[in-house]
Amino acid sequence: MSAADTPAESPTFAAVPISVDELENDEALAALVEHAVGMGASDVFMLTIEGGVEVAGRHWGEVKPLTQWALARGQHLISLV
């Protein structure tokens, strides 16, 4: 690993929220994955929380939220994966 690849010198993983409310379910899921990849996330998590579903991405070991969905839509999007 070169010095440029170390976490201290890597670009900061800014958890920039993404809004996919206006997209159809399959388009919303694709947009979310593309957004996470573009931000350098190594993993994407869909977590059920009270009243909804939170989507988070991991970058250099840190898990940060990307967006939240209403419970019904979030559960449907989880089933598409």
C-alpha cells in the first residue's frame, strides 16, 4: 500500500445524502449503488430501524449513513437485492 492509499491521505468519505424518492424502485436501487461506488464505499448496508430503513456505506472501516426510506419502500428495496 502506498502512502497515497493510506486512510489519512485518502479522500474523506463524505456521507452525501442521495434522494431517490422520485425514482421507480429498480432505478432507485441502481442509483443508490452507483452513488455509493462513486463515493468509494466498499460495502452498502440496508438496516431496518424504527419506522424505516437506513442505508449506509463503509469506507476505510467507517460506516456512515447515506439515506433513509419509509419502512414499506425500504423493505421492498431490500427484497430486490
